[in-house]
Amino acid sequence: MSTTSTSGVRKAPSVRKEGGAPPRKTGRRREFTTRRGLVVAAFMAPAAVFVAIFTYYPMIAGSQMAFRNWNLTDLTDTSWVGLGNFREVFTDPAWGTVLDNTLLWVVGSIVPQLVIGFAIALWLRRRFRFRGLYQALIFFPWAISGFLIGILFRWLFNSEFGVVNDLLQRAGLIDEPIAWLADPRTAMIAVLIANVWYGVTFFAIMILAALQSIPDELYEAAALDGAGKARTLFQITIPYIRTTLALTVLLRVIWIFNFPDLIFGMTGGGPNDETHIVTTWMIKITQQGDYGKASALGLLVVAILLVFAVFFLLATREKKQTGKRGVRA
Amino acid sequence: MIGKESTAGRATKFTFLGLWLVFSLFPLYWIVVTSLKAPGDIFTFPIAYWPERFSLENYQGLFGKADFGTYLVNSLVVATVAGAVATAISTLSAYVLARFEFRSKSALLMAALVTQMIPSFIALGPLYLLMTDLRLVDNRFGLMLVYIAVCIPFCTVMLRGFFENIPDALEEAAMIDGLSRFGALVRVLLPVMRPGIVAAFIFNFVNCWNELFLSVTLMNSDGNKTVPTALNGFISSFNIDWGSMSAAAVLTILPTMVLFAFASRHIVQGLTAGSVKG
């Protein structure tokens, strides 16, 4: 035990318990020993086993279903059908609407979330009384599930007894109550409002954390140079946190894409299946038992998101350069 | 931005922040108010923004007519056990990912990321078939197993961020003092990490508590339903009974709100540290 040469430690520790593992620290982190390998394997194993059985296995099994005739209503014929399920998706009359809605859902949620979240982060940067309380309060929507948020807003947008109509009428903005969730266009607006309500906090938190990493000296220097507010914002703040912004946006795009819960709770994809996004539609098809078609749809989602992942990786790669540019500004 | 603030600037700022606060809290206020109205008063004009008479009838109905107590217990048991086990397992994997360098590390991190990217619904059908084979359909233990697997990837990434904030020297010193690696983790690192671990558990708990689609797919008998599945059942009937629905919603939201209020600072830390770095 005592013969082990420890590079970083000069004095032998005074107290040493018996029976403990000998410290093996030579070439720490570089040298791969069997023992270390065993530690890694043992510590990783439980996580790996769980995720492999209950996440990866069903995911892979699901992927191959995309190329088979897999329908719960008739399991006698599960033959391979090539791209048949994909053809079925593309020729489905709902597909066009679903794609449009998905795009609207992602862009229409992300943009207001980002803009409002950014503004709130900027305003929260300076300490003020009750700032902590304020942050805790606007964090509350985050504790609620997407599905329940859908339900909450379904009630708010209720055509007869909904508070939204009532407030708009009291303000004199509308004469007649609007049947928000009965018309696909107003229903999409309503679900977007709900999602913005939900998602702004996340942006605000991430951006605020990034803002707090900007050194004050940059702002002092900018002030000395006589830079105005807008210039400071666009030439110091935004460039400095560009990486975080890009990462947050891309993570959110992926997440919102895969977020059927809110629409599921609020409109259930209705009226007439006209407010489905890809994932709510997929759930509906799964519930109908057509696992083949649902899986094909799932693979399409993966393909679309992979494109985003490429952007994601490009954005992270730029990290160091952006940081430097920010410092130089 | 960090320089001087004009009076007009301050006014704009606090007006906007105030408006956002009202907008943020109003839906919550409204569901609470609705749940406390007598069932008949919910559907009257003009809409009352403050109940004329308070009533707990909606809540009583939940435990009388519907078996809401059972759903609450189911959710509580499943979310507590799954959240705790997932946190324990993720602590081990996060520790290794934070402290060791090994060849498959980036592959493992990627594998964790992929689970967040792929719509879990692609797995819904096959998972149902798998659970049927394992005889774990409509079984709370089975649901726990699935939830543990769902929680692990993100929880690992989050905890890894916390581990990386703690200097290596801490457990190195402990190991020089003769503790094994596991001993150093349990006796030295974990106490320091406690706020992070609590936050991770709460995060897992809330996710399991709120989970809908897996539970809807796997739990079909009434006695095994979790709260979100029961709420989904309230919708399926054509006319939603907004009295019971709002009371049920309040009871579902309340525990998660309390937990979040308790741990939001640490969760925020975990989110920003974990996901930005990871």
C-alpha cells in the first residue's frame, strides 16, 4: 500500500484505515486498468440494463415494425411490406395538415418563448427586491404536466363559460363569444398560447444563467466607448451567449416536436383531426392498433430531428470561437 | 444593460414583469377558484371571478363517486419508488461519467441523448407486447420498472453536472485515507451532493407523477390507474364535468408545486449545469 507512488501527494496521510482499497493513482484518468474497467462497468451496469430493456429494445423493435404489416386488429399476417407503411403515411389525407400544424407548433411556440424569455432574463439580471420570489413564482407552470396544462387551457378557452371569452367581451374586443376549440385555426392559436405560457420560463432560466456568466468588464468597456443599449445588446450580450442560445433553441425544438401532451389534453387533435401534430397523430394511430404505420411515422420524426441534431453539433463546435469573439468585442 | 437604469426603463421593466406574473399565475388561480365553487355555480352568468359561496362538493365527489384516493395512492407509490431507484442508479452512472475517462464514454452520453430525441411513442406498441410477455401489464411494479428506465438518461446527465462541480480532491483525499471508491462516493461525495440528489429525485418524482401515455397504455384496470390516466378518463366521456375535473387537477398539481417550490433553486441549477455542459 505504502509503496504506491502518488504523483500529486507529498506526505503520507497520517490516518489510514485498514482493509481499504489501495490508492492507485499513477497516470490517473489515462491509464486503463482492468480494475478501473470493472468499476466503470459495475457502476454503469444498472443504468445500462434498465435503459436497454425498457427503452432501447422497444425502440428497436418498434423501428422494424415500420417495415412490416403490424396491426393489432389482425396479427395473423405480419409480413414485411418494405416502404408500404411510409407510403400509407404520405398518402393519408391528414398528412399535409399534420405537417403544417407541426411546423406551426414548433415555430409558433419557439419564437415567442425565446423573445419573451430573453426579455425576462434581461430584466431579471439586475437584482431587485423579491427577485428570488418572482423567479420561484414564474417557475410554477413548470411543475405541471403538459397534459394538465392542456386541460387548464381547455377550460380557459371554453366557448360558453371560458374566462378568455369573458375577458375579451368585457374589454370590448369581441361582441360574440368565440368557439376557440371548435375551429382548427383558433384552436391552433389557443394551443400555442398555452405552450408559450408553459415554455417561457425555461428560456428565461437558461438565458439568465448564461447572462450571469458575462463579465461586467465587457459592459463597463462598452459604456466607456459610448455604446448605447441596443448596440450593447447586439454586439456584446447576444454574441457572448450565442452558443447557449443556439443550444437551448435546438434542444427545445427537439423537445417541442416530441411534445404531444398539451395538444392531447387540450383538443385531443380535434376538431376533425385538424389540430394534430406528428406525435399526437402517432399516438392516435398507435391507439388504433396500426403499429406499423405509427412506427413509420416515428422513424420519420427521427429523420427530421437528426437534421436538427446536425445543426446542434455544428452549433456546439463553434463554441470556443464565439467565446473569444465575445471577449474581444 | 447592467449600467444605469432610467426611470422609464424601470417602469417598462416592472410593468412587463408584473403582467407576465399575472399571466403566469392566472390559469392556476382560475382552476383553484373553479374547484371551490359549488357545482351549479360553475356554469352561471356572469362568470364569478371570486366564488360567491365556497364549497368542497367537487372534492367530496372525487372521493365519493370516483375512486380518486386509489389513483392518488397509486401515483404516489409508483412515483416515489421509481423516482428513488432511478436517482440511485443514475448517481452511480453519473459518477462514472463525471470522474472517469474511457473509450465508450461519448457513445454512452450519445445513447442517453438519443433517448431524449426519439419519440417514446415509437416504443409504445412493442413495450406493451414486451410487458405482456413479462406478465407485467396492468401491474404497478411493471410501471415502476418502465418509469425507472425513462428517468435514468436525463437524471444521469443532470447529476453528472453536479458531480463535475465538486473538486476531485475531495474523494482523492478520502481514498488516500483508505476508503474504497464506493466508500468515498457514499461517505464523502454524496453528503456534499445532497441538494443536487434531492433535486434530481424531485425532478424524477414529478416526471413520473405527471406521466400519461405509458400509464394509459399499460394500466387498464380501474384499481391500478394513476392520476393522469384517471384524468384522461374524465375527458373521454363526451361532456367534461368541470367541477370534478378542476378539483382533480388541483389535487394533481398541488404536490408537485410544493416540491418544486421547495427545490426549484436546485433544479434550476441542475438544468443549467447539466444540459448546457452535457
